[in-house]
Amino acid sequence: MTTTRALPPATQNDDLRAHLPAIEPDRTITDWGRSERLEGLVDATLYSFLYHYWFRCEVEGIENVPSTGGAMLVANHAGALPPDASMIAKAIQEEHPRPRKLHLTVEHFFKGYPFFSMFVAKIGGVPAHPANVQRLLDDEQQLVLVFPEGAKATEKLYKDRYKLRRFGRGGFVEAAMRAGVPIVPIAVVGAEEAMPTFAHVGLLKRLTGLIYFPVTPLFPHFGLLGAVYLPAKFKLRFLEPVRTERMGAAPWDDKGLVQEVAGDIRARIQDELVDMVGRRRSVWFG
Amino acid sequence: MGRRVLITGLSTYWGGRLAQALEREESVDVIVGVSPDDPTCELTRTEYVRVGTQHALLARIVQAAAIDTVIDTRLVVDSIAAPPRAAHENNVIGTMNIVAACGGPDSPVRKFVFKSSAHFYGCERDDPAFFTERMRRPHPPRTPIEEDIVEAERAVRAFDERNRDVAVTVLRFANGLGPDISTSHTALLSLPVVPAILGFDPRYQFIHEDDIVGVLAHVAVNDLPGVYNAAGDGVLVLSEVASLLGKPLAPLLPPWGTGVAAAALRRAGVRIPPEMLQQLRYGRALDNRALKAAGYAFRATSRETVQAFAEHLRTRKLRATPGAGYQYEREVEEFLRWSPAVRGDDRLGLGRLTRDQLAELARALDSLEARPARLAPRGTASGSTLRTGSPSSSGGAADAELAAEP
């Protein structure tokens, strides 16, 4: 592409929020491709069952999730087919005084892989593009869940459980700063044991085109049964929000500050995990 | 003084519709349309010159008619509309020639509007969910038509940089839909089932054909330099489109080896061009807020566009009237525009003058004592129109000009 100063871009200075499309009440699918119907069905059946009976989720600090305005939720991530995102979403639905929809950022991989592509977007997955996060947080004032570790966390082996990986390049902090929304860190215990990965099969990964091909307690030897989680006890702790709007003008330009905030959040989640795992007597009963 | 507009691609659907829309605009004085083929719709005051994209000829037309606004509607953005070589010739070489004809130190052109397409952004796995005007293409073009569009826009950008006193507008349109246009998408959605790629339900956004014309006319009349996305509000998914049309979604294409399957479908008469395959897989949506902020109000959302199209599909057999198409006849058009019999009394354009001006003119003529009979000012003074005789006008130019009288 030409790198020279392009055509003067259309005016972007005035607030474009007023020009967001109106909600069309006849539709059950949002502009992001999220289907109320499918999501409601999954929520009422699978998520409810997992949340109440299988993982028996215990939630602390739900009041740290704001009831209005945009907010970025940041959590640790684990499991070959990670159940943590749906449980965080369900926790907000169940425990919060004002239940709100949560948008989960997912790898671009899911948009390109058949069937995943259809379902992930319908149950609230949004590709983790900075522009998408910006639009959701700033323009639409929504809740967005981000896993800064990304696939590095879900592919890690059982022996490395509860050791946080690198928090990306701090892009999530930058996005929250630009939108001027708080960051709510979340520590999740249980997901590591629900579907632990013992090894990876490189050849099958390449053949199937998946992001990784794991060996879990039930996969691949039991086929589709491999999607069954082990009934680990889940604990979710929502931590005190980090206020990005009080960090001065254009804090995102200060890369040092961005890295500092990102490192800080990572350390807080790690400390909390150590504390929670330390108190836990049994993986299955908490 | 009103605008003097040149429309390229007058014979295309968009050129013709835009000319019709501008004919209704009082702020537009002159409309000149150029294209290598005859116009395909009825026009009253648009002047038509049959010329290709030779820049020397275009430059002469622009100079002679003192054109201040050029609207280029000629870009081919659908690879079933023209064979690749012809499309390239038109899109890349044609754009180069047209901007060459509009540039230069003594050019009267002050505004250049370029109709482009959302294919500029392409369609890939790691695209943002909504493209804004500031975003650049994340990947190099994949299909010939995208390559053409990117290259044409590059020529327009270069023109913009070299001619800072010309306001350049680039409009990137989403997939158009409507009863009168025919694109690869209208063909696809007219099939008894809506073909899809197995395992994908892409996001789709449409713009109604009337909105495409509306946006072009809006930009022609208002000065809005810069790039603007044009797409109806709301983003549908393909399964939603199918259900609005009342048709089943048929995953005819496999997720792997899609190109081969598309080639097989082509043999069966279903043409799915490569740029559309990308859209059927990944989908695409535009952020249209900048254009809304610039004062354009869309008449239809994406959903309403599809609903209107569904209605058209249900009734098209009932409404089909054979042989009703418009046929351009040069002699007839020239007679209607230039014959004194049609133009009648108003050859001097007196219909545009105000009553006071006419009265003053009459007084001036009185004092000269040279009063040609057909300019008799008696009727004028009493307030009736200047058209005293009854010109055997069969509509057309004379009526349009007289209608402009306050």
C-alpha cells in the first residue's frame, strides 16, 4: 500500500457514537453475529449445568464488575478447550445485580475454521482485533473479556498449571486506556484441571489445521467424548479494578507505563492464584 | 451559479441513475455524461457525449464546458460484469486517463468523486469486524478485481496529492442490492437456495440501490473531501439473509477445496466469482458512521434492503413487461434538447429570471423601441409566465427549464 499521506480521511473527530446503528427489535442476531437464540439455548442448558452442578462455581468480588459503561475483564486462561470464559460470563449473569452480556475475544483462528466460525461468533466470541475491542469498549460501552496470554496459555502442559505466561505485548492495556475504561483482573482456579493437556501431537496439528492437537485425559482416544470436562471445583475471584482514565492524557503513548500496568495486573492475578491454590484442599471439592 | 457536472460511465446503471437524480437538483446547472455506449435510461436535460476514456478528448470536454465537478461512476467492481482484461482496462487505465483529464494548472475541475468498492479492503480471516475509512488493507489483493480497485484508488490518491485545490471524495460501497441492478450477489440470492460454504455463516452488509444513488447525489451537491464507507445500517449473517428471502441455506461448497467446487458449480450455471468466495467464507462489514455524520441519512438498513429484494423476487414474474426497456435514439434526444420548436420562447433562458428582472428587461426593451413580437412583456408584467404562445413541447428540456421559474 502507499505509505504516503493518504486522502484526508473522512472526519473522525466528532463523536461518532451518536451514529451507531439503531437496534432493530425484530432481529435476534446482533451486528457482531451474536445469536440471542443460540446463546440463550446454550446458556440455559450447557452453561447452567456446568456452572451449578459440574464445576460448582464459587464467585468472589462480583461487585468489581461495573454495572454501566465499558469495562475490560482480564483473566488467566487454561484448558485444552477452555471453559473459563463461559464460566466468567455465566458468573456475571448469575451473581451480578445487573447482569450484562460479556463479549469474549477469541483467536482469529476461530473465524477461519469451519463450524467454529459459525458457533463461536453466535455465542458471543469476537475476533481479538484491536479495532473490535476499541469499538466494543468505547463506542458500544460493553464488557469485553480478554485473555492476554492467548494460545500460549491453553496449549501449556499440565505440569505448568497456574504459572502465568507472558501477557502479550500489553496491547490490552493500551486498548483500555484509549477507551478510558477500567480493567477488572480475574483469577480463575479449576480450569487447569478441567481439561488438562499432557502432550501435543505436532503431525495431527498440521493435518487438521487446528491451533494445537492436545492429548487430554479423554482425547483423542475417546473421540467426541474428549469434549467432556473433568469435574474440577471452580473458584472465580474478581479483583479491584484498575482505573485507566486517571492516568493522564494519552497514557497509551507511554510504552513504559503500558508495560508497567500490564506487568502489575499479571502479578496481581499470579499472587491471587498462588493464594487460592494454597487454600485449596482438594481439586474436586475445593 | 450552479454546478457544472460531468458524469463518466453514463451508460452504466449508476451513471444513468445519478444523472436522473441530479436533473432534479436545482443547484446543478449543467450535466454532461460521457460513456462509450449509449445511455440506458431516459434523461431530460443531461447532455450525452459518446466518448471513451481518451484523456485528450475528455480534457477538451472538461475545458469547453467549464466542468467543476467530475463524478466517476465507471469502476467495474464485480468480476462477472466484464472479463478480467476489459475490467482492468476500464478500471486501471480508464481511471488513470480520467484523473489526467481533470488535473493540470488550468483545469476548471474543483471536485472529483470516485465510486469505489468495499472490495478495496479485501476479505480475510484476521480482518476487523468493521472496517473504518482509516484502515488500510491488511493483506495484498487476492483477486484480479481487488487488485484493479486498489490500483485505481492509488491513482486517485496520487491525483489528490498533486491537486490540493481539488476536493477528492472516494466512496467505498458495500454490496449493492435492489430490483434493478444485476450483480453476482443478486444472481446468487435469486437462486432457489442460497449457496454457502459448509461450516461458515459469514456476516453480510448490503446497501440499497436507491441509497447508492442517494449517496452519490449527496456527495455531488455537498463538498465532502475524503474517503467514506457507504453501507446500510446493520450487519446480517448469511443464514438470516436466507430466512428473510424465505429460502433454505444450502452448504453446497465444502470448506476445503472450495475453489474446485466453485468451478464445478460454474459448469452447472452458478457463477461464484473468487472475491465472492472470500466473502462467503469470512464476511465483511463497514463502519458507515462517518458518512452519517456527514449528513447522509440512509433510507434502508441492510435488513430492509434484503426484505425489499425478497419482495421484488416474489413479484418479478407478475411485473415483467416485455419490450418496455428504454432505447436511446440520438435524433430524438437531440430534437428534444435543441430544436427551436421544442425550446419555444425560452431559448434565451428567460424562464429563469425573476419577475422583477423581467419587468426591468421589458422596460429596457421599451426604451430601445425595438420590441420583437415574441418577447411581448405584457403577460410578464401581469404576473403570468413568459410562455405566451403554446409551444408544442412534448415535455423534455423546455418544461424542465420553465419549471425552474420561482
